[in-house]
Amino acid sequence: MSKPISILIVDDEFSVRDSLQAWFREGGYRVEAASSGKEALGRLAREDFDIYLLDIKMAGMDGLELQQRIRETHPEAVIILMTAYASVETAVQALKQGAFDYITKPFDPDDLEHLIRNAAEKKILEKQNLALKTQLEEVTPFGEVVGESEAMRDVLKLVSTVASSDATVLILGESGTGKELVARAIHSASARRFMPFITVNCGALPEGLLESELFGHERGAFTGAQYRHKGKFELADGGTLFLDEIGDVTLKTQTDLLRVLEEKRITRVGGTRPIPVDFRVVAATNRSLDGMVAEKQFREDLYYRLNVVQIRIPPLRARSADIPDLVRHFTAKFARAMNRPVESVSSQALALLSSMPWPGNVRELKNAVERAVVLCGGKELTADDFAFGRERPAPEMKGLPLWEVEKLHIARVLDEAAWNISQAARTLEIDRATLYSKIRRYELKKQA
């Protein structure tokens, strides 16, 4: 996950520094402050910032001089000037020296936030362009959504199609299948990709806290609300809001969500002023919303509002053909991140991993690969590196090529189903035509 945009505020008034720090930290930025140009340069010697918010009129070194000093060593710096003495001459001079923009005191915090957001977008674009130049070989169209199976090709086709629109998307799938990764892929391929991707785990928060988390609250709205707090909808303005485990929200919160989705306006808890917000919603759940609607546990109108486009992610056991690619992907990722010498995975290890049921889906596989990379003493992961936590490491599969592992598994399922093709296909989570094709390919026959 990328680091948050960092801001250095330089102003000799404590009240300005304090209020701006609190405001922008709520917005998800990393914020530091300095009371003078000298202090700011001292900080700059130790660390870089993405955005510099400078007061023009300060004792000693003023904002214009500080801007010039910053740009001498950091020509790519994004600088915004604040001034209580607005004049055309000051603005022109600041812009000529390379300022991104300037704003006049007293200013509306919302206006300044909009200016900062534009500056942040510029910085994000610069960072992403640099990442593309230096890490081009690592870029894939859909991030960590890996898979060439027919099931995943269908998923990625839907992702590609829906990303260009602003349609609400409902992602369904078991826990650990990668619902958030698919949501991020949709955001990354959309026109909103340079704006925030905000995640809310609806199942992890009680109703009262979830309401404040989603819609924000005003100062004094309830006991302990000492500051105004922006909700996730506001933080996602211009970007995408991912509502994970949407099936866990209460009926009251469902009603509030429906209103916001229809009106694109929120009201903070304890507030009275509607605030317009521009967002795209992607929701996900591992529960059956159809069943919940039938049992009156989920609002039907909200379900239809969320279910404009539905993407169902298959469990890993239904796309075992993707396991080798996933294992190689995770191995390369963790070896690079942890500076480990692992370069490859043995065919026996791939066969073993492909034969396992993985009830925790891709998340469980990812954790297994990470642990194996940590413990591996050589350049190749072997089946022995994945023996931990397994009472039965499937010794009959050791040493077999991947195609033979699949053949043995299909034969076992067919025998258990007494060669009832429909039943076996449901167990394998493939269609009958695919099963018949594999029976012919592997020359499987019913035992007399």
C-alpha cells in the first residue's frame, strides 16, 4: 500500500498550524508543522515532503524566500503560499518562482482542502509515473488479481468492462478469495484511479461507531467528540468507497446508506448541513444477500441499488489451475520484499499445493507461501517447505507432475460420486462439458 501524501505546514501562528494539522490529518494526510523558515529547512534536511504550505508573512525568512530555498534542493516540490495580504504582485511573484498556487487568509478550510487535493493529485501522478518508469516489469493490468483459468478470465473481463463506468458493483465470494483486490483493480482501471480508494470493514464496527465512521460527526455530537471528524464518504470524495462485508450492517444503517447512494449527499452526526460528495461504491460480502432479503434482514431496495453489476469470485478449489501462477507470483513478491534468495518453486511443491483444498482460499495460500519463503534455506521452494501445519502432506502426490495430480483428484471424485457426472461436476465446481473433456483427456474409466 502506498504511503499517504505528506504535508509540511510553515506558519508562525500556533493556532493556524494546530488547526490545519488537525484538519488534514483527518483527511488521511501525514502532516508536520514548523513555526519558521529556519525550522522548516532543518526538517527538510532530515526528510522530504510532498506538499509545502507556506505563510508568506513570517518574521525572519518569509514564505517567498523559503520557497526559493526549498526549490534549490527540491525542484519538484509542490508549494502553496498563504497570505493575509493579497495582491497581484505577491501572487505573480510566487507563481513565477514555481508555486503551485496561493490562497488568501482568512480562507474557508474547504477551499484549502480542495486546493490541497489538487496538489495531492499532481504529486500522486508524479509518483505513479516514476513507479512506471522504474518498475515497469512489475506492472500487471490487474495488480495482484492473478489467474488464467476460465473462471478468472470471466472475472477480469467483467472488471475491465465495468471499470470505465461509474456503476455500483457488488462482489460476492467466500472469505479470502480476494474481493478487496478485485475492488482495487476496478478502481485502478477507472477514471478515479488518481483519487482515494477508501475501505470500510462494515463487519468490524458496532452500529454507533460505523455511523460516525461512514458519515463523520461534528464536534460535541456525542460524549468524546472533541473535534469535527470526516467520515469515509467525505474522504472518498472523487474516488471509490469499498464497503466490505456489507451484509453485516444493521437495517438502520442500511436505510442511511440507501439515502446517501441516492442523493450523493451526507450529513455528519450532530450536523444539519448536507454535504455533497462524489464517490463510486463497490461493495462485497461472503453472505447470501438474496437469502437475507427473503428473510427481511437486508433491504430489497438497497440490494438492487448495490447489485447493478455483480462479480462473483470463485473459491480457489474451483480454479486450482491458477495455483501455480499464484504461488510463483507470491514467491517472487515475498522474496523481493524480504530480500530472500528464493528464485523458483519445484514442480513437486506446485503439485502438492494444487492438490490441497485451501478452505481459506487465496489468503491462506498467500500466508503459506510467505511462511515458506521465510523458512526456506535455498533458492528453490520444495514440497518440504510446505509441510508445516499439515498432518497429512498427501505423500501419494509427491513427485507427481501437476496433470497427474488433477487426474487422480478427478478420478477420486468420480468414484465417490459413483460416476454420477452431474454430482461430480458440482463437487469439482466445473460444468459437465468441462468434466467430460477431462475424462477424455485423462482416459478415465469407471471401474467394474
